[in-house]
Amino acid sequence: MKNNKTAFYLILIYVLMQLSGLLFAPLLFSFLMGQEGMEVEQAKLLASGWWVFISMSVAAIMSLAIIRKDKSFLNNLKGKKSSVSASIGWGFLGFFMVLIGQSIAALIENALGIKPGSDNTATFVKIAAAAPVAILSIAIFAPILEELLFRRVIFGSLVQKTNFFIAGGVSAIVFAVIHFDFTHILLYAVSGFIFAFLYFKTKRILTSIISHMLLNGFVVMVQLNSENIERYQKYLESLSNSQ
């Protein structure tokens, strides 16, 4: 019963966090527009970036505080937990597993005529470039909140009544849908399924959180430095052609 209460609170916090932007981001935008020399597009990105940071950090702190009061909440999976060191190791390994999984998913999407590049990712990268503080939300707070909700609450509840594949599939699809990037739903679903496997394998939510953090951080850093990476690739090609 206590676990159900904790799960309800986590869902409520996540929903309120998502909806809070509808009210507070416009207020922050209005405040920024009152600053001298502020352009509309810049104010929009700054308001979005700062509110993403504020809302996600507050939601993450509240979620962790609630879980701390319910010590049994993270002990719901049957079986022996992996050691902390093994769980961390699986977290790093899981990052590469997700990259491979996403590469395969991207090949399938390409075969179906779906162009690469996620609008959802592109939007967050633009926000992060304007308000770097948002990177903390994308790379740290978002993985914590999403793993607690999609892996612990949804997958963790379903796997006790069904099996790994049904629970993993359902949680992965919900995880994909909630990102509202339906063109690349396969990409998100594959990632969600692998995160579920990592959690199920080690019985520690820490593992999937680490992999998720590494993935989000990697994607943001690559996107923010895409021009430098492209420039370096051209430099390597010029060296190869000159030999």
C-alpha cells in the first residue's frame, strides 16, 4: 500500500512538472522581455531553458525525498541485487548497448524512409545552447525522473504481474509516446526497452539512470559541437586525400 502511494506521488509530480511550463514559462518570458535589448526568440529559449531547469530540479528533489521515506520502494523486484560496483559497470555498458540499439533502430527507420534527426532533440539542443543550465536538466534530472516513472513505477509494477517482455514492451512504448516525437517512436522505444533490461538485470534503478544520463549527456554534447565535429571530419578527410 505504501509503495502504491509513493508511485502515485511520483506520477503526480511528473505530470505537474510537465504542465507547469504552460503557466510559468510564459511568465518568465514576459519578465525577460522587459529586459533591455532582449529579442523575442532569445527570450523564448531562455524562458524555456530556465523553466526546464527549475521544474525538473524541484521535481527530482521532491521525488527523491518521497522515496527516501519509503525505503522498500526500490526493493520491489524479486531476486538478488547486483553489487553497487557491478550495477555501475552495467550502467556504463548499457550506454553502449543503447547506442547500438539506436543505430539498428535508425537503420530500420531509414529503410522505411524516415529521415534522421529528432525534432524533440533539436528543440532541446537549441534551448541548451541559449541557456546552458538546461543541460543539467537534460543530462541529470530528466534521467532520474524518467527512470523512476517508466522503469520503477510502470515496468516495476507490470513485471510482477506479467513477464519481462510484456512489462518491458509496455513501459518502452509509454516512454516513447511521452516524448511526443512519433516519427522516431522506434528509436525511443528501443532505448526504453534496453533501460528496462538494465534495471531488471541488476535489480537497481541506479543502473538504468546511469545509462540514461550518459546517453542524454552524449547526445547533447554531440549536437552542441556538431559544427566542430564536422569541421574535424573534413580536416581528417583532407589529410587522407593529401597522402
